[in-house]
Amino acid sequence: MLSALLEAHPLEPNQNGHTLEDDFEHFCAYSGLSEKAVGPIAFAWAKLAYFNGTGPRPALQHGLTYDAFMSQLGMLLRDEPAGRVALLTDYAIAWWSGREIVFAYLRDEDPGQVDEEFNLDDCHWEEWKPRLIAWLAKPVFVDRPQVAEWRSDAPPFDAP
């Protein structure tokens, strides 16, 4: 049923170049949902539910949850090459490690260098929420050779 609908009405990419199909694939990768795990019928229903309400997504509001923000940020970051980071504030960045989002502060004396990693915990989330919502509306990415170097030196994910 969904296949017939999509043939008649192809999906339009959003402002980030993603279609609902792209978003669903990211959702599956992030959540662990797969046809193998839940079976073809349940997977088809989950996909249909996800696609219900196609069309432009509403602008993010102040009701954005931490989990929704992390999902959106992860989706954006996974499309960026190694070493390209999200410039969230003048002093904080984030990048996709290949498995998760990594947050880090920039050095006060040299904002071109990463200072230390941090967790976007409840304290930061509540304080930074308006800025992070604004960032999602107009994402800014910059190249950080230091991060690219770290990622290239990382061991394979299946290493002990």
C-alpha cells in the first residue's frame, strides 16, 4: 500500500535534503528497528505509521524534547564527512563518531582547538535549548582537522 502511494506521490526532500524515507532509515538505524527483528508485517506497519502525515514537517517549537533534538542532530551529523562538526555555539561543537554524537567545548584562548568533551545533560539542555532549537533551524557546520585526525586514528568498532 505504501509503495503504491509513494509511486503516485514521490517524496520531496526537506531543507536538509532528506526525504521521509531517509529519516525512516535513520530512525531504524538509531532505534534498532529492522524487518529481521520484528518481522515483515510489523515493520511495514511501523513504516506506514512513520510516513503517516507526509509533507513539510512543522517548524520546531520550544516543546522540542532532548530525545527529538538528539535524533535530529544525529541525522544531520551522520551525513557530514569525518572532521566536519556542528558549530552549536561560539564555544561548543558536536560530531558523529560513527556510533554516537560527541559534544565538546572549544578552547577559550584558541577557539580553533577542541578543549574537552562533555555530556549534553539536563543542565546544558535546559540552558541551551533555545539556542539549539535556533541552530536546528539554520545548522552551521565547520571543518575541524583535529576531529578528522582523531576519527582516522580510532580503532575499528569491532576491536576489543
